[in-house]
Amino acid sequence: EGLKPDDVLKVIAFIRSNSKITGNE
């Protein structure tokens, strides 16, 4: 369909890392 499971995990990890840095955005 588009994203591979590996790409999804990378995106999730990226978002979670940003959430920790920005606080809760």
C-alpha cells in the first residue's frame, strides 16, 4: 500500500523522540 513495517517503526520512533524533546506536542 505504501509504507513498509520498518518505515512505520522508524516514523513512530521519530515522533516519540520529538514528543520527548518538545514536551507533549
